[in-house]
Amino acid sequence: MTKARLFTPGPTPVPEETLLELAKPVTYHRTAEQKETLKEVLEELKYVFQTQNDVIVLTASGTGGMEAAVVNTLSAGDKAILLTAGRWGERWRGILKAYQANLVVVEMPYGKAVPPAALEQALKEHPDTVAVFSTLSETSTGVVHDIQAYGKIVASTPSLLIVDSISGLGACECRTDAWGIDINVTGSQKALMMPPGLAYVAVSPKAWRVIEGKPNRRAFYFDLKRYQAKLAENDTPYTPANTLIKAQKLSLKRIRQEGIENLWSRHALMGAMARAGVQAMGLQLFSETPNNGLTVITVPEGIDGNAILSKLEKKHGYKLANGQDNLKGKIWRLSHMGYCDPFDLIGALSALEYVLLEAGYPCSAGASVAAAQKVLSTKLV
């Protein structure tokens, strides 16, 4: 028997109590009980976002939250600076083009992060920019961006800073208010330990002022003002995924019990363990600025990257993610975010090493586990 083990950067494993909540009968979504649940979830989300501002719940994937951020803040022809260094930066580009933004693109090769100085220069050259769009954790490449530095730069301008933290929130340090993030978008299916289906959007007062200045917003379902109007009632304007919201409450309870600082520390520990284990196998990290939610590995010469992933899953039950688009077969993406602990990660490293040895790759048996355990042992000092 092969046990299935999920190590993709979304969806991620879901805690047992959360899954059990999803197995309960469906209830009506306009009850007092459901409104109380939504109220509790919104408060816990503020804690995870590290914000005192409004948080909007959308029944949508994270991309729906990204589209809401665009359609509510930009009119056709408005100037937007896009910081892109991977596929999810390109997701911003696709949405922005669909809504006819006047795009200024600051782009870096895959595996590299956009330096804050490049944003500073772009804003000097384009002072009429309405919003800057960036990504916290670029899961297509494993890069983490310096959102704190971006926030300091944007805060002194009229522009908004809008961030996709879909795969980063909860895994990487992210302080929405302190870092000057005006709209922060995340999704349920990554470090928040839930199935896909919910998007969360934190909105600052500065962003609301821009939104209110766009009376002809081209939005209906994604009109954030409609959702804001319902916050006082702890309700939503349209039918929410109420079963998911009830389940999210339980995963958020786990996060609160662990503590956000401890949550970041655990992911930092696992990130360091993964990087040490990968390098002990003689493999190369793909990202120059790796994040703590996942580790992206360059497939070595002479190894069939697709075949390794297939054998890992079919023979040993470990599901890692392939590269996307032109990176397919060239990188492996090992997630360690959300409902994952250091010993889960050690198992994944061991399985990858074992399959590489089977394929004739020259690594030393047990090297990855020893290196990861050495990093883990620093917690004992």
C-alpha cells in the first residue's frame, strides 16, 4: 500500500478536524450562527494578515481576489506598475491587460527577485501611477520579494501597493499594516490549511479612498464596496461558501494557538532544513532569494525531471509539483507550508533522495536527512 502525501504548493494538506467539519451536513447561510462564524473568521484573518483594516471574504479562488483588487482600483487607461518575476506576476499582467491598464512592467528573470531600487526608479519616472502590483511568494520559482521595502517606497506616494500573498501569507512574514500594503490578497488553499474556494482581501483606508473615487467601477460580483457594506451585519452580499467558512474557522484556530510569530519561525526552520537537505544531495536551488513556504530545486543534468516526479508519486506516494510552462521538467517544487512539520519534510527529502539514487544520481544515501536533522537540532541548543 502506498500512502498519499501532498507536498505541492497548493492545495496543501488540511488538518483532520477541518476535514471533519467539511463532512457535516450543509446548513443555511443566512442564520445568526453563520454570521457569528463569519465574524470570528474575519477577526482571526485580521490576526493572520496583521491588519486592523477591513478583510473581505470572496467565494472564489485567489485569482478572483486578484481580479477584485484590479477592477476596484483601476479605470481603463490608469497607470499601473507591475513587478513580475514569475508565473504569478504574469497572472497580474493578464488581469491588468484584461482591464486595459496602462502598464509599466519591471521584470526580472525567473529565479531572481525585483530589487526595491527598480521600483523606486519606476515610481520616479511614472509619478501618475495609481497602483503597484507585486507578489510576496512567487511559487513558480520559489522567490520571495521584499514587500517591506516596497511598502516604504510606495507609502510616500499617492500610489497603492497591491500584493498577491496567496502562497505566502502564513508561511512568510507579512505585516500588512506595518509594511504599508494597501490591498493584500490571499487564498484558503495554501498556508491557511484549507481546500480551494475562498479568497481573502485586506483593504486599507487609503485603498478605500481610491475605490470610492471610482464610481463607475466595472464590477458586480467583485465590487468590494458591496462586501464592505455587509461587514456591519457580519454577512456577504451573495451566497458564500458557508461550509468552507466554518471549516476555515478551525484551521485559523490552529494558527492562533501556535501564534503568528511561531508560525513564521516554524516555516523558516523548515525552509532552512529543506535547503540544507537539497544541497546535501548535490542539487542546486533555483531561487536566488528562496522563501520559506516551498523549496524549488533545479533538475540536474542527465536526470529526467518528469520521470522522477512520477516515480515519487506512484511508487512512494509523495506528490511534489513540477515546473510550469517553460520550466516543466526543469525544476521540482517541494512545498513545506501549512499543515506540515519538520518530520513530514524529512520524509519527503528521504523519498526524493531514494528515487534519485535509483535513477543513478551520485548522492550519498542519508545525506539529505542528516543535513536537515542538523538544522533541526539547532532548536535544541
